[in-house]
Amino acid sequence: MNLFLGSPSTYAQIVPRLRYLKSTLISPDKIRELTPPLTDIYAYLRETRYKAVSETKSAQDAEKEIMKRFYSAVDEISSFTPKEAVNLALAFAREDEINDSLLVLRSIAEGKEVDKNNLTSLLWSQSSLNKILAEPDSLAGIQRYLEISLKYKHIYNALKDAYSYFNELKDSSVITWYSLSATSNLYYDSFSDLNSIDKNYVSKTLCPIIEGKIALGLIQASLLKIPARIIELSFSKINACNILWNKISSIYERESADPIALSTSLRDHFKYIKIEGKKEEEIMDSIRKSSNLSAKRSSEAAFQSYPFSPSLISAALILLKQEVSNLKTIISSAYLRLNKDEYEQLLII
């Protein structure tokens, strides 16, 4: 590992752009104010980067326009990011690619038609999945799909492992469950080759996300009766966030038959997230919520601390991705005619 990668002068050149991006984010107070009717929401969005969203006529089209703005920001940031941190920037779009590619794999395994309209990562200009699906007979069968994916490492590795576990367990649910592991590893790999100082700064922003995915993965694995050996293979290479795999593995092996007991035993083994609730859905909601809020706090703090590191890249994209999530929730809820009380708990504010 090169300990001299990422000099302060290198990152000094991109700090103003990242600070500007952060300054254009919609404030939490404004997010709270964005409530139905849809005409009021769109009137505000016309004055933001999401102007094109206000011209849409359906929730699905609105979501597509929102995601286009997000992917455009990823492209812009990755274009001026120092080489050693490019994968960090791209990881925020590649996460969607991995999720979508596993959805495709599950559809093929179940003999179902793939609906490309539901694959939002295809909107990304750098989408590898788009190239895979453009190949002749890409959906003809699992082996053909894997063969075409081989040249795109971040996708192929996820597909290969998920398919292996599917073959072993004979349950297609394990394919989409594996997205939690695959995207955890994606984020870990995106900063694992940075020098130790930069890695430390970046991990403070990404560890809440990684912890949340691991904790969700463990609870969902318990519900799906996934063996401890597969849990170990899926997550244990993540050597970050002070996660003690020996302890977590032994807890899972001991408590995996009971998701509630498992969640109780796991509570003290994660630094950034909270595991609360008496029912499975309450527990998973608490993990998602605390993971997002912790990532938000850590990202906000990154802009107040030492700026000349790639942590501002991850911080800016975390905050932007959370803004995107909030807007999708607000707009889809408006189309469904939900009251604010019915969706407010889903907002990351």
C-alpha cells in the first residue's frame, strides 16, 4: 500500500466543489415542509437541481428523473476525484447496479420475465448492467448471464457467490438477501486500498452504512435459515468498523433459530447502529433508521473536520443519496395520497 497517496494538495482542489454540492442540498426543515399536494412539491423542485422532476406525470417517471440527477452527480464527482478514490465515488452508483443485477439473477432462477423498467441503475451513463443486458441472449439462462457478466468484476463477483449459495440452499430468496453482503463488501473495497489516515476518515462516514447492512443481513439470514458458514463467507472479509467476527459468528450460530434473541445478543457489538424492537419488522426498521441517521451525522461532521481527504467524497454522496431517498418517499407518497403521518417515519432527517 502506498502511504503517500492522496496528498492534501490533491484533495484541496476538489473541496470547493464538494462544499458547493453540500450547500445545494435541500435542508431538513424544507424536507419536512414538502408535503402534498403534488403541485406544491413540484413548484419547489422547479427551483432546484430536480427541475425535470416537476414535468413528470407518474411516480415512476419522477423517480427516474431523480435518479438521473443522482447518477449525473456521481459522474461529475468521479471525473475530478483523484485516481485512488474513484472507486469510492463510483460505489454509490455501483451499489444500485449490484442490487439490480441480483434481481435479474433471481428472476432468471425463478423463470420470470425481467422488467427493465424496475432497474433504475440502467439510467446511469456508466452502467455495466446496461451493457450486459444489451448482449444477445443475456437473459437466456443463468450460465449465459454469468458468462457475459465476467468482464465486470463488481457485478460478476456478486452474481457468482449468490448463485453458489442459491445452488446450495435451493431458495431464490438467498439471491436478493446476498445484496446486503455484496454491497457491504463493495463499500469496504472502495476504501480498503487508501492510506491508513484517509481510510480512517472515510470509514467514519461509511461504517454506519456497512454496519446497518451487516446487521440486517444477520437478522434476515436468521429468518431465511441461512447457515452460519455462509454468513462467515459472505461478510467476514470486511476488516473495518471494529467488527469482531469471531464473536458475531458465535452469536449467530448460537441464536440464529430465534431472530428476536439474535437481535438482543447483537446489540452491544455494533458501534454506530441501534437494534431495538420486539418484532422482526420493528428490529429491522430500527437498524435501517439508525444506520441512516448515523451516516448522516458522520457525513455532516466530515465537513466540519479535516477537509483534505476522500472522506468528503463519501460524505457528500451519502447526503445526496439520502436526499434522493427522501424525495422518492415524498413524491411516491403524494401519488398514493398518503398523509404525512403515514410516511414521515421513512424520511432521513
